Amino acid sequence: MRAPVPLLAVSLFGWLALAAAPSHAQAAGQAVEPADLKNLSIEELMQLDVTSVSRRSERLSQAAAAIAVITQEDLRRSGVTNLPDALRLVNSLFVGRSSQRDWAITARGFAITTANKLLVLIDGRSIYTPLFSGTFWDVQDTMLEDVDRIEVIRGPGATLWGANAVNGIINIITKRAADTQGGLAVAGAGHPLERGFGALRYGGTVGESGHYRVYGKAFDRGPLELAGGASADDPMHMGQGGFRTDWGEGKTDAFTLQGDAYDGRIGQALRGDTQVDGGNLLGRWSHQIAVGSDLDVQLYWDRTHRLIPDTFEEHRDTFDLDLQNHLRAGDRHDVVWGFGLRRTQDQVVNSAAVAFVPSRQSQDLYSVFAQDEIGLRDDLHLTAGAKLEHNSYTGFELQPNLRMTWVLNERRTVWGAVSRAVRTPTRLDENIEFLGAGQVVLTGSTDFVSEKLVAYELGYREQLRPDTSLDLSTFYNVYHDLRSQDFSPGGTLPIVLANNLEAETWGAELRGNFQPFPWWQWHAAYAYFDKHLSIRPGGSDRFGGLEEGNDTHNRFTLRSMLDLPGRVELDAWLRWVDDLPDPLVRPYQELDVHLGWHLKPSLELALVGQNLLHARHQEFAAIGAPGEQLQRGYYGKATWSF
């Protein structure tokens, strides 16, 4: 593995910053920044509560899964302006941008722009599309200032979250309305990508126990570039607004109602702009039955619309009901169970290039799950559970898991898991037709079955000292019935989507946190991944399985977060990504720098430089698509609370 060249430069940057930083005595004698902006210490980070592993609150350090948390401070001090870029903060996720609208975001392999093995949630609302079982990242947005945390699980979570939570779960959790009271205004501009952005949010109270917030935001992003420096002609403009209300927090009954709406345009070089718009409305009722026992009922509606000229147009409505009951059964059993119902219906307008047959379809999904965490001893816990789910394509699917946690002491935890998960068929797998020269060149198949995974995981966490922590996760995954693109009998067209690929993947993910002084933190992470694909006897996949993922072997990140005198912050973020084999993308290393100044408690100014090491670099290339590249850029930003 070739070492990242800029590592020495970042180290020198750190030592220069140390020379300018306050002494330990000075830091103890004065506040470097307001208390509500202060970084969590390494010890506090390990004690964070998370909810995505067991669908109930538990301590991060003792969770039986490979989980990482992106905090609000991580978001603010990284300088990111969108959710996909924010996910780079978890090095174990692969994040590659191939155009202004397309991202390949995966956990543990199978990186494509239509990645289909990662479940993404925003406040409990699933944002994957049944069109291809992935996420349209270009329309997933919210005020980053209102995000409380992002919980990222690598590995299956299908027992609790259902089909498509195969390789991981991303759970984006926004703040309660009570935590966003008063006003907040954000404005910024830069070059060449972040040409301009702004947001306004205001929160207040309703009666004795109610709180609300409303927000609006918009941005204008410039186009990416091609290898020679020419514009890719894909600028993006979008506006979004929404609200959230919470009643009865801290009481027996609590209720949340929230919603969002958006509208945007994305340029295309050879045809008209892609048009996107949509909205959602979500309600949640929480009832505390007794100490350690509660009931949650959630209902949401989600509407999306996408028009890609000369390709296709899709209208989709999704209705989802979810009920969950958490209860303590005796001294040693902690049970979570529930059921869900979902209906999604779409209407597709076909073109001469792409068709979905039939053009209208409704799908129903219903499920029931139960999971029990059993306290075998005070330091040893066994978690067993299963989800039974019925979909419109393959009928019933069973997704069980078995997890073990051994808490060696307050600072050391060992965990292991064996899980089964499936990726169910979609409209793309069964109903797609790609057309060329008046004939069908690729088609879906009604014989398509669910892709299946059996995953084996083992992990270890330790807080070596109050200022140092270590987290190691390893995995070995076995996949069956992966999607293939097979020639018709006789090696003729059309190519048919089938299930003739098998795979084994394995790897390790290591994260470390170090805080040598109260005013300086370092975060480092390394991820290794490898896989072996094979074609079943009788299969004839035309790409040899390459269409199911273009994956790196190695990734590395290093972040420094430094508090300087005068309420100044200086943060650096180095990323190194190994090469992608086919289509070939060369290894790259990039550096982002964030300089923030809290002029006063209510006003923060920031200057951010992004991708500073090269004029431009490529991150991902889709098969048959031009290789677009990200440019070196910068922007300035002001945040005012009132």
C-alpha cells in the first residue's frame, strides 16, 4: 500500500498549530468557545447513547454492532454542506461522487451509483426508492445545523429494519424542536462548486408543552469538470422548506409532527435539466407504559417526482405504518417487537430509451419482528431476534440474527454477530427495458429472486485512557443470488437480469481517537476490503460481475480539531482512497481545512477550503459514463443566531 503523501504535511500543520495554541494552563483559565459549542471529550464520545442497533437507547461503547456516530460538532467543523459529503466522516463508508447528482455510497463493498444494499433513514422515514432499492442522494437534504447526529451501522440490520438493510444502515436523526428555539440564519458563497447558499430557521413554543420550528433553505452549486478541464454542464439548484412540532416531551405521552417539501433542477450536458420535487409528512406518538416499557406508533407519507428528459419520468407515493413495543420481561430480558405495513405506488412515463413495463404498479410490504436481549451474566449479553417480511415479488422472507456482547470491564467490550439479510427485487430487476436501434437490449426478469447474505462479524472496543479510544471491526460475508447480466440463450440479445453471481467479501475497519490536550483532538481511521466474485455454472454475465461494484481495497482518514485563543477553530481533514479497478480510477488524496471564528456567542464566521491538494480529481466512474472530476474550491460562511 502506498502511503498518503500529504501525511507529513498534515503533521507539520499540527505542530505549527500546537506552537500557536494556548498552554494547558491557559486553556484551563479561559473558555476557548461557548459551552454549547464545546467538543465532546473522547470519554464522552464513548458514552453516547445510540438507538439504531436495537431500536432502543443503549451506550455506544457496549453496542453489539460496528457503529459510528457523526455528531453535530463533526458536521459543523468539517465544513461539509450536504449529507453525502457528511458521510465521508465515517471512513468505513465508501463515498464516491461521479457527477453533480450521482454518488456511489456503500458499506462493505458493491459500490455503484445505484447501490442497493444500504438502508437510509431520516427521523425514522425510509428514503430508499423501490425503483432500484437505493437512494437518490441528490434530493436528500435538511438543515445540517438541525441534525443532532448520524448513526452509521456497517453490517446487516435486517432483523429490526427489514429487507435492504443488508450491508448497513444510515440513520439521520434531527434535533427536537425544543432544542432549536429562536432564530438561526446561515449565508455563504464560494467558488467553483458552492456558488451560493442560505438558510433561515425559527423555533418557538406552543402552549405549555409544545415546541415548533420552521425552516427554509436554498443553494446554487456549480458544475463539475471533465478530465481536460471543460465544464460537465451539470449545475444544480434546489430549494427546500419544512417544519417540526413536538408536544408532551418528558411526559407519559409525546407526539411529533414534521414535514418537508423540495424543488430543484440539475443540468445535463446533452439534454434538458433533470427536474426533481417532492414532499413528506410524518407523525409519531410515543407512550410510556412503565419504567423500561414504551410504545411507539409512526405513520408517514412520502411523495417523489423525477423527470429526466428523453429517459424517464416517475411519480411515486409511499404510505408507511410502523408500531414498536419495548418492554422489560423480568430481570434478564429486554424485548423489542413490532410490525409494519407499507404501500408504494408509482406511475412511470417511458421513453424511446428506457421503459418500465407495466408503467403503473402498486406494491405492499408487511412485516413482524421480535428481538430479545438476554442477560446471561452481568457482563455477558445474548441478543436473538428475527423479522418475517412479505413483499410483492418473492413472498415471505425470514431475516434472523444472533449477537453476543461481553463487557470485560468499563472500558473494554468484545462483540460478535451472525446475521441473515436479503435484498428484495425491485422494478428495475423485473420490469426494466433498455431500448436501442428499435429493439430491447436489456430486460428484467419475473424470475428474479432476492439476493441473500449471511454475515459473520467480530469487534472490539477499548478506551485505553480517558483521552484515547480504539474501535476494531472485522467481517466475513457470503452472498448468494446476486444480480447478473446474462446473454440470452445462444449469446444473443437481449441481455437478461438474473441471479447468477456469488460473492465472498472480508475486511477490517479500525478507528482511533486521541485528545492530547482539552483543546486538541485527533481522529484517525483505516478500512481494508476485499472480495471474490464468481459466476454460477450456466451463467454468462457479460461484465464478469464488475457491474455489481467497483471497490477500493484501502481507505484512510485523519482529522485534527484544534481550539485556538480568541474563540478561533482550526480544523484539517485528510482523506486517502486507493484505486478503483474497473473502470479505473487512480488513487487520490485530498485535504479540507476549516477556519472558524466565534466573533461573539451569536455570530460565527468560517472560511473553508475543499480538495486543496489538486486542481481536480476523480472519485468514481460509472460504466459507460464520462469521468467527471471535483475541483479545488473554497467558500465563506456566516451563521447568526437570534
